Amino acid sequence: MRKRRWTSAILMTVMSMAILAAAPAGAVPDDPGPAPGGRQQVEVFAEDGGIGRASVSPVSPYLADRPQALAADGAVTPLVQNGSTDTKLDVVVIGDGYTAAEQEKFRADAAAKWQEVSAVEPYATYRNLFNVWAVEAVSAQSGITGDPDRAAVRDTALGSYFWCEDIERLLCVDVKAVERYAAKAPQADLVLVVANSAKYGGAGYNDVQSPLGYEGIATVAGGNNRSGQIAVHETGHSLGKLADEYYYDGQGTYQGAEPAESNISTLTTDRMRRERAKWYRWLGRTSPDGGTVGAFVGGGYYPDGIFRPTENSIMRSLGREFNLPGREAMIAGFYRHATTITSTTPANSTLDSSGRLTVDLPVPGTTLRWYSDGRELTHLRGRTTIPLSSFGFAAGPRGIGYRLTAVATDPTPDVLDPALRPSLTGSLSWWVTG
Ligand SMILES: [Zn+2]
């Protein structure tokens, strides 16, 4: 059992938090509501891949009261730039515990973390949907409070610290400081805090309500080559709206209503099929995390009364793949922030018929169709650069020009739910005149 490998301190904290967070009948189990005293629910990640929860203060006791900003603090560099912020999912990476002289190291650590995240599917296939911004928070001292031991205290820009709530691997941060730095980036859809430490650790803040619009913060140790998995799991919540698939042995039987999340359910496979509900479309299919999709007992913190789609996806343990329902939800989440088609030629502008027009399809396999005033120009199907003169004005009304529209659809077999498929189509239009 994974639990036995936890230290008793972690187990005690996790168990007491699980009891605190126990949902009343009818409530969704992973929505414990506001934590007492303004505290926040976070996730804590054991080295063996196990995941638990704790309640923490959003305020770091180690954040230095610094009347004057350090020089060059808050500079923003693009690590990955695939397009304008309104057409891409913008990831903001903020460094902590890096001094002014260590900002190059921070950028390298941030790039390595993004590499680690974007190696996991469906990130790998969809990597061109993302921009990644590095925000250079300058710390007065190098390193992170709590590394190597509890006695180590450092003056850092975000006040990050290990041993949060007496849990060594729980890497907490000052949430308001994160917000201040995230605001410096052009856009923040996801926030990742990279701490200047090689010690394994991190945290997932998934009930953050930021005015900037991002829904979660993941903290990870920059020098640890497994900590990027923490960010992947956290985006399962923020982008995929997925529930946790792990549970606590002492939590009893889930008595509540059918949960809203797509990856946990009170329904058996028979009922899913009969009611055409939850992940019934995926039942019996081979899942990337191993085995076939079914209904495995335990999930959403309860060992009984609730099912998860597969034995052990990344929503249960780090280092694993998303299962098929999870992958579907992630892709839909990507497309809430990013589009199937972009162009450096502004949409809705007026173009001269002597020119050419180019569009970009960021995701491999995306299909493309062109329309003139709603009629498809079938000979242009799939072409990303078209000479505007090639189809002239014959198609235009009244000989004064026409509306040219490009429609791009991602036909991925990884999204089956018809309710999600509309977000997999995007279009751009222009006016073409002589
Ligand atoms: Zn989680």
C-alpha cells in the first residue's frame, strides 16, 4: 500500500485534513468549500508518487518585508512564443530563490520544467498551443527556506518554504506575491512557481481565485527532475476540471450525489452504458496509463461508493499518464484558451485580391477548408497558403468583393464527447476586394 510509505506526520496531517474536508451528503467530494480561517486546500506530493491534501495559510511567514524593489525585478522573457495571447494558452513561470546573478539559471530551470511537462500527453501533441513566459523574480538570497533542513531560512521574492505544515516535501508559497509577479506577464492562464532547489517537493493550489484568470498554482523544485509531474497533475484540475482519483482508507463510503467531474462517478459500468453517462464512450478501450477503461472502486478521496476510470492514472499517482477520459478533458481544456487556427494577417481585415494569405495550424492533423461567402472552395482544401487571385471575384456578390473564411478542425479521436467537439473547430474570416 502506498500509504504505509508516508511518514506518520504526513499521514496524520492528511488524515485530519481529509476529515475536515469530509463532504456532507449531496456535496461534490473534492469541493470542501472555503477552508477555515482563510486557509487554502493544497495537494502534497510524496516522493513515491502518492498524493495527499493539506490545508495551508496563503501567507508565507518567510516573505521579506522589502520597501524597495530589487533591481531588474519582474522582467519577463518569452521561453516559448507560438502566437498572440488570445490564441494561445499562456503559462507563466515565476522563479523563487534565484538572485540577480542567477536569473540565467532560472530561465534554464524554467525551460527544463516546461520540457518535462510538455513531454506528457496530451501536452506533447498540443505543445504549439502554448506560450511560456518566464517572470524573473529577484531574491535577495539564493536557495529556499527549509533546504537542506528546517533551520535554513532565506530571504526570497515569493517566500517559498519546505516543511509547510510540518510536511517536509510540501513547498508552500505566498499566494499574493505570486499574483503580483504573475500580473507582469502579458497573460496568465496557468502559473508555475519554480523554486531554486534540488530537493524534491512541490504543492498544488487548486482553489485559487485570481483576478488575472488563472485557476491554479503549482510549485515545484527547479533542480529536481521529477517535480514537473506535480504541475501536470495540477493542470488536470485547472485545465481538465478533473477530480482526484486517489482516496483515503479511513474516509468511508461516498454518500453524495453524482459528482460533476468527468472522471469520477457513482455509476457502475452497466449504468453508465444504460444512461449514456460519464465515460461510457471509453469503456473497454485500452488506456494510455495501462489496462482498459472500466469502473475501479475508489476515487475522489473515498475508498468506496465511487468509481474511477482506470487503476492508476496521473490523477491518482505522479509519473503516470492521463487515462482516456482525462486526456479528452485536457484537450478540451487546452482549446478553452487556444485556437485551432491563427494567421499573422489580422482577421476581419480587408485584403487585396493580388496578394497571398497564410494561416497556421498549430496541431498536427488539423483539417482546413476555405469558403467564399459560405461556399466551399474545394480546390483549396488543406492548403495553408493560398493566392487570393486564384479564385477571383466570380464567387463574390455584386462584384465588389467577398468574405473569405478558413475553417480548421482538429479531428482527434481522443475527444469523443459531442458536447466538447465544437471547441475543436476554429475559423478566421477576411474581406477580399479588387
Ligand atoms: Zn489533485
